[in-house]
Amino acid sequence: MCIAILWILCPCTLLAVLSGLVSTAYITQQQEDLERKVNNLDLNEVVIDVQNYLKHLKNGSISDDRNFNSDFQLFDPSTNMPGHRYMGTGLSTMVDLLQLGKVAYEFENSVFGATSCTFCKAAFMFLKFYMDRDMELVEVVSDGKMLCKGIMVVSLRVCIGLVHMFSKEVMMVVKRSSHTPEQMCGFMFGEACENPHNPDHEWTPLVPPTGSHPSNRSARSSERGSISILHLSDTHWDPLYRVGSNAECGEPLCCREDSGEVKSKMDRAGYWGDFRKCDTPLRTIEAMYRHIAATHPTLDMIYWTGDLPAHDIWNQTKEGNKEVVRATAQQLRKFFPEVPVYPALGNHESVPVDSFPPPSVSAEVASMSWLYSTLAEEWGHWLGEAHSWSVTHGAYYSLNVAPGLRVISLNMNYCMNKNFWLLLNSTDPADELQWLVYELQLSEFKGEKVHILGHIPPGHVDCVKVWSSNFHRIINRYSSTVSAQFYGHTHTDEFQLFYSEPHHIPSNVAYIAPSVTPYYGLNPSFRLYTVSAMGELLDHHTWIMDLEQANNNPFLEPEWHLLYSAKASYQMSSLSPLSWQKVVDRLQTDREVFDMFYKHYYSGSKTRPPCDPVCRYRLVCNLVSARSHSVKETCKGVSVGGTM
């Protein structure tokens, strides 16, 4: 149950916490040895270890064990925990690696490996142990809360909150699933688990063959009659942010009144936000909106790509998140009353986070009506009532926003790998991709250009392989219709290139905007696109607030300044897929260009970590990987030298 709680019930939050315990300096030989030990464990023995440990927790043996090991071992932290002698070799090894943060490192850097897969399988095995014995949910929750107290990996309140938040849903999914732990983890983590074959998760939407249709991309790229589009993503508004509170609380979200004692002046939360694990205060969001309204008064539309609530996912309620959706929509209407907003749904809007049961799940079991009805109401101010059916059905829509230009907003949570409901049935959730084909086919007939909006980028590891692969196929079929795509989720400034087959020619670009929230180590950011009248991107400009400078002058309105123009900084003749491929080529050979890209990637933040050749390879690889969990194919041509 320990592994289940710390991994399956709360993977993102746990790993965010653990990352604060370690630095990359800890990726040493000792840690690598531990990783090998974990990957060689007999997971059945680990399950037995956890059961035995629970018995000792229940009979009071561990409560009497208060003799800490005076010979504290940095790379064996469990030896300094009360009750470590009762853990057993398997559980002790798992806890050691969790506390060293290897799994956290993999999650935070999107480099899932065998260790992540091993932890996942151990978690599902333990949950299966409960299912096989017909144990009730109340017993699972009770054991989980007991382990929260027995194994000190995350704070007690976070651990117990996550047990309450996730246990019912996860247990329902595992109980209804006929798949093995290997199959479930293979579906969720793809390449990290070596992409095991699972026919239950193989499906393809019907896509018409390519027809004959005119394509005048270059001729349409004219500055005349251009459109100005604001892209906002990942605001993560925290209504409970408090200046001067503890920014080093050791939890997934700090800078709140209840974040604990402030032990030094350096630990105090800044006035306009903080580089540590803290979300965005309202004053910063409103300052950004004031700046945009004053400096860019000719906006034609706003793309708003989700993730509105803060990161306190162990302590959220459906009513609370609905209120955040309403309040953030009202903020936009207040500052931009005449500008239409086209939203997309983020993974943080749901409770629990990442949980989006598709319509194929019985409403008696789980339903998204509580959220989707709220979206239909708030989004309806901009979309109109005609689109409420698709929003309430699956939180997606298609809308003609200008002559010859259509916006299609997708619910990317139906590809989210931590959306446990997909383990039951991943076949085109809410019929979204088949609907997308229908909409794109109509646009092709009409000669429209299409902008696709979403939250999770389709090539990101958080998007399951089968959905990503099918989406990639659709984009390649309609590459002359889809002129650009817009996402968020990563909080960093990047893009993903699509390639046509079989000649591997760049065919489309997904733009991933940096976040408004500084969470974490970032400057608050927004982006402006200049688009031709027919939807072709002409340039984009990214603006930031220097958070350090703003916090040094808390009573002055913060300054926002232009970080860069894509065309000017990368010396691009256009923003075509081929031009972006040339940028990718230069990033592999020109250190100066890469350093500039890396500065942009972290929104100009001075807190950005150094980037060694492994880091550079990973970042470049991400740029050419619009198909998730396929890097062996997508990155086989990437080469980054040690010195460049």
C-alpha cells in the first residue's frame, strides 16, 4: 500500500515533493547501484514486505522503535527512520530510492526509465492484493493513512489528503480492469516499460484518403490584414498566496499562511510571486492583464490553454475548482470585455487532478458533468449556446472565428497517461478524434485554415502512445488545412515538429507557450502571435515579467518586457515547419544558438539549471517528437556533441 499511495495515488505531487530533497549531484554511483537493486527486486516480495510492515504498524511495534541510527547513511536514509528494521529488504530499497529522488528526477525531466516502470508495477500489484482479498475501500484507506504516518516521505497532511482524494477512483478502476500490472504500466508509461503489446489499447479512427485540393501556404503569408492573438497558459492562480509566508515548506505548494514557520529571511515568499514551488497571486495576474490591455490594445482574440487552479491537489474540492474556473473567466471578461476568448481544458481543472472519465464510463460510476456544465456556462459567453452540446459531452468544440479561419479546441485529457479511466477503455474517448476528422474534412472542403488548441502537447510523455500516434496520423493527413497548433502544460517555452511519412518532411508545428505561473524557477510569461488573415503564423513575441526585479520593488507596478521575437532571434525567413527544422539543426551544432534557446525555454529566468550534453539532447529530441513514447524513431537523427 505504501508504494500504491506514494506512486499510483499521487505520482506528480509526490515526485514534486521529492525533487526538493535532492539535486542532480546525487545521481552518483551509489544511486545507480540502488536503481539496479530496485529493478532486480522480486515485486512479490516487496508486496509481502509492505504487508508485514503494516502488521508492525498496527500492533505498535514501530511506535516503540524510537532509536535512530547514529551512523546515518546519506544513501540509505531509511536506516535513520523509526521502524526501518521492520521494512524488509524490498520495501527498504524502494523507500531508499524514493527518498533519493531518482524517480522524481525522471518525472520532473520527462525521462521515464525502468525505475519508474518498476514502481508502477509494484503499486498495481499491491492494489491487486487488496482486490484479490475482496477488501473494502474503508480498509484500504485506513491502511493508507497508517502508512502515511509510518513512512516519512511526504508530509502527513499531504499524504492523507491524497489517500482520501484518489483511493476511491483508483480502486474502482483497478477492480474493473482485467489487465496485469505490466499491461497497465505499459499503457501509462510506454517506452519506460518497453511499450508492451496490448491489443485492448490498439485502435485507429477512420481517416479519408488524401484528396486533391489547392494549397497556397506561402502565397497567403502576408502582413496585410494580420490578426493579433494573445496566448495565455497555466495561470495556476492561488487565491491563498501570502507574501512573506514560507516558500521552502517541503510540500508540493508553498507560499501560503499554512506553509509552516519561516526559518530565514531568504525563505519568505515574494510580493509578486516566487521562483520556488509557489503559484500565482491575483495581483500578478491582474498586473499582467493591465499591461496587456494598455500595451496591446488591438488584440483580435485570446487563446487560453488551461490549468487554472493551484497545485494543492491534495486539498481541492469540486466546488472550489468550479469557483476558480468561474473567477478566472470573469477576470478575462473584466480586462478584455470586447475580445473573444477561445479556451482549452487543462488537466488541473478536475478533482482529482488528471481524472477525466469519458462518456463510456457509466454516469453512476463517475461523471464529468459537474465540470463540463460549468465550462459550458463560462465558455458560452464567448462561444455561444450552439457549442454547448460538445462542451458538455467532451469539453471540445469547433468554431469559425474569422473569415477562412477555424479554431478547434481539444480535450487533451483523453490522452493523459495518469487519467486512470483510460485503463478501462482508451478507444477514442468521447469520440473526439473521429469528430476531429469530421471537422477537418469539412474545413478542407470549405478551404478553411484551422488552428488547433489543447493543453497537453500531443508528443509529450504525458500523452499515451496510441492516442498520440493516431493524432499524428490525422495531422499529417490534414497538414495543408491545419496551419498551427497551440498548447501549454510544460510551463516552458518550446515546440514540437510533425513529419510526413514516408519521406520525413516537416509538415506541422505545435507551439508550446510558457506559463503565467512562475512554478517553478520561471518568470511569468505570455505570448503574442501575429497571424495572416488566413491563419498562417507570421511571427510570435514572448513577454515576461522579471520576477526578481519586481520583488525588489514590491510597491511599484511590475514591468513586462519583450524577451524575444521568434523570427528575429532565430533569423527565420518564415515560421514554416521547414524553417523550424532549420532552427532544430542549428541547435545541434551552434552552442550560441542553443544557449539563446535555453534562455527562452526558462522564460529568461536566472535560476535555470546548467544544461549538459544529456540535457541538450533531451531538449532537442523533444522538439522533433510529436509522437509520444517513440523517441527511438523520432530522435534517431539527433546528435548533440559534448562541446558543440
